[in-house]
Amino acid sequence: MDRTFWDKRYDQKDFENFDFIELLEENIHLNEGDHHVGIASVIRVFAIKK
């Protein structure tokens, strides 16, 4: 799984041994230090291994 960019489609295929409870793609505002600030696209996953 050597990818720089993911989307929900990749997550579901790569983790087929999981039941997804929640899988969201969203934009958030980061503020994690001088060089890690701004809008970021994230995927938030809540899943249970089968």
C-alpha cells in the first residue's frame, strides 16, 4: 500500500477484512506547529476487524 493519496474506495479495498462503522472524507483545518497549518483532506475511519 505505497500510495501518497487515498480515497474511500482504496480504504475499502485494502481493508476488506474490516466492517466499517464510519468512513468519512472531509476537509479540516490543521494547526499543529509552524509548518503544519492549513486545510487538509482527511479520511476518518472507525472499523471493526472481522
